[in-house]
Amino acid sequence: MGKSSPPPPPDPKETSSASTTTNVGTTIANAMLNNVNQVTPDGSLSFDQTDTYAWNDPYTGKTYDIPRFTATQTLSPQQQAIQGQNQSAQLNLSTIANNQSGFLKDYLGKPVDTSKVPGLMGSAGQSSTIGGGFNTNFDKNIGGSFTNNVDLAKSYAGADDFSADRQKVEDALWQRGAASRGQADEALRTRLLNSGLREGSAAWNSEMERQGRQVADERIGTMLASGQEQSRLVGLSRDAATFGNDATLAGATFGNNASATAAQFGSGQQQAQNAAGLMGSEFANNANLTNAQFQNQARAQGLQEAYAERAQPINEIIGLMGGSQIQQPNFVGTNNYQIPTTDVAGIQNQAYQNQLGAWSQQQQTSGDILGNLIGGAAYLGKGFIPSDDRIKKDKERLGDVEGPMGLWEFRYKGDDPSQPKHLGLMASEVEKVRPSAVKRDKDGIRHVNYGKALGLMDSVNDDEPARPKRRRSGLMGG
């Protein structure tokens, strides 16, 4: 079975040429619309096409004539008269300015005269030593002198000084018990002898040692008592030294406090004197600074006036050269009309896409119809169906099947027009491709065997049942 060809795509050069022609024409039309002539009380503005220039499209090689426009502004008679007067006035002013500018060469060659301007004060005449020389180092001992070294007792009569007194106390206490000790010793000896003990025996010596320890204890007690007396005497001596030192220290403190008070008073007097001197120096310094600032301000004002006097002739010449300006006509803002550019390439491409889609749909529809016809042919077997062109009406070719043989939509003559159309082949086209699939009856009406016509059936003769033929790949294949 044959396959119909898809629609050819649009030619890029033709599309570009059509787009360029459309765009150029639209641009020229917009220019014609928007170049609006205007007439106002002050004058008029007109647009005229004066000539054209050729523009070559580098892609298509086509030449386009592009129009050139000239805008002409015309003043009203009153405004033209005003312009003539202004130009005459400007000429006069320019002539005066030219004559006046002749002296500028010599005038600007001389420096600005500042001889009458006060001099610049670079120093305010202030004292380099703040305070103006008043005393800033006052005497720290004004009013008296402090007693920093007090003659205090650093030692007093101690234990060594009272050793003799201690010894006297010890000897007196020991002598007072000497008689009692002698009597006790004699009584012990008598008692030991009466007891039968002999001098030098162990018992004798033991008793004598005991007696000796008692005497030693008494001696120690005598020494302790004398030491306590010595300590008492030392304490009395220390108390006497402490009292004397306290008295001396109190006297020195009183004297120092009095000296400090006098010194503070003197220092306060010195500080008051210094403050008064500082205030005087500040007053003098401020007065000098104010005087210097006033003189510098006077100098700045004098320089400003000198430079203003210098620039006055130059400003006058610049003013003369400025002149006056003529009033321009007041044109109104016109409406801008824009003709939209036609997208020729888009339209052609969309038309091509529509044709391509219709062709694809037709191919799909034809494939579906042929599939149905193929199925029907297999069912019909060797049967022949009336398909002569002469018995059909309302015929419409839907697509190609193979060579000149196509798929048709039609009605048989005598069919009800309200009923759907039939789909099938035309015998005259089938006879050209597969004559064996066409058979004429006694009236000469051609009948078509769809199995043979579509190449799906083989038969030995017309009386035998048709047997299916192996299909080739592809529903739309030949």
C-alpha cells in the first residue's frame, strides 16, 4: 500500500523575504502616521518626504527604498520679527563685549592689589607659659617645720640593772631561814645517832640526802622570790620609760600638727595667689586671641572685596555675551499610532504545523480505516463486493493506498443521505493496480475482492475459498 507525503516545510528565504517586506512596510506606515504636521500661534512644524535611499537585505538580496523625511519649523510673522530684534540686540551686545574685552589682556596681566588689606595674624600674642609667670612651685613647709625625729627612750633599766637588788632579796630570805636549817640538821643527826646509825652508812647518807633536797628546795624558793622582785622592779622601770616616751611623742605630734596647719594655710594662700595670676593670664590671652581673629576676619573681607572688584569687568563682558533667547513655538504632543508588525514567519510556521498535523491525523485515520478494511477482507475471504464507480455518489478521496489506488468515502446511489458514508476502494483504481481483484458481472458492473486488492489473500481460482497471505511488515506498506 502506498504512503502519502507530508506537506513541504516553508522556504526560509521566502519566509525571511516576506517578514522583511512586511516589517519595512509597517515601519514606513508608522512613520507616515506619526510625522504629524502642526500649526500653532507661534509657528508651524511640517514633515515632508524629501527623498529615499536603497537598503539591501543581506540575507535575501532584495532591495528596499526607504523614505527620508525633513522636519521644517517656520515662525509666525510676529515671532520672526522678535527674532530679528533679538539677533540685532545680540549683535550689539557682542560688539560691546568684543570692544570691552580688549583691555583684559593688560588688566589680567597685573596681580590683584592687596596693599590695603590688613595683614594676616599668624600668632595671637599669647604667653608661651600658661599662667603668665606666677609661682607654681610653692614652699611645702610654709608656716613651720615638721618634727620628723623625736628623741624617745630606746632602752630602760632591765634585769641586769636589778641583779644586785635581786641578790640582796635572795640573801635576806636565805639568812632568815639559816637558824631553822641548822636546828633541823642537828636534830636529824641526833635522831640518826640515837637510832644506831653511823655516819657514812647507807641509811645515814640517805637521810642526809633527803635533808639536802629539802634545803635545795628552800634555796630555789628563795631564788624564785628574789626573781619576782626583780621582775617587779623591771616593770616599774619600763612603765616609767613608756610614760616618758608617750609624753615626748604627744608633744612632737602636737607640734607637727600645728606646723601642718600653718603649712596648709600658707599653701592655700599660695594657691589663691596662683589662681588669681592664672585668671589674669587667661584674660590677657583671650583678649589677644579675639584681636587676632578680628584682624584676620577683616583681612578675609578685604580680600573678598578686592577679588570682587577684579572680577566685575569680566562678569560684565560675560553678561553682554549672553544675550537673550527667542521664544520657541509651543508644539503639542501628538498621538503616536503604531501598526503592529505582522509575524509572517510565525504565521507560515503555524500554517505548516497545522498542515503537518492534519496530514498526520489523516495518516492515522487512513491507517485505522485500512486496518478495518483489512480485517473485513480477511472475514470476507474470496467474496467480491460491488465497487464500480458508476454506482457511487458523494465521493471523497481520503488518502493513498498504493499507486493510483486510494481510500474513498462515498454513498451508493439510492442510499439515504442521512445515513453515514461508506469507506472503500474504487474499482477503476484497483483494476489498474491488481486486475485479478476485479470481476465484472453480466451488466458490466465491477466487483472488487478486498483481500486480493489489498494483497492479503491468495486464491487458486474464483471458486475456491481464499487463503490468507502472509502480511508484509507495516500497515501502510506496499
